[in-house]
Amino acid sequence: MAEKNPLALNEEEFVFRAIKRLRKPPYKGIHSVFSGFNQAFKEQFAKNPVEVTNRLAQEGKIVTRPVRGGVMLYLPAEAPVSAQKGALQKIL
């Protein structure tokens, strides 16, 4: 029986760490595909990263913004205003 790695991260911690470590300044977020995040998540958890990131976004733990080829992932405090507000708020 394999021992559990004490440094192993849960899915939420993995996403937070990925956003912090894979972003390239001056950008505050990461592209889910081009940063390598999706592939790394699949290798670590053998799960679909889209389901997990959508759940975290619904819970307000991260902010996602659709872009060409995938989504941008942000920590809530660092997300651009346009990613946090809906179209109606922008128009009004």
C-alpha cells in the first residue's frame, strides 16, 4: 500500500498554486491550455480540469474568463474588472 505524500495538494490548492506559479508578469492570470495547466491537472488527478475549475468559479474561489482556445484563470482579488462584472453592469 502506498503512503500518502504529505506534500500532496488537493484540487483547490493545486489550482491556486498553478495560478500563482504559472503566470508570467505582468499578467495576473493563466491560460488554461497554453500555460500547461490542463495537462498538469490531468496528470496529477486523472480528472477533467474543466469540471473542477467551473465548480471553483461557481463557489467564487477563482474567476474564469473565456478566451480563444480556453479560459483564463484568476484569483478573485486579482481578476480584471471585466471578468468580475456581467455585461449588464458594464452597459448600465
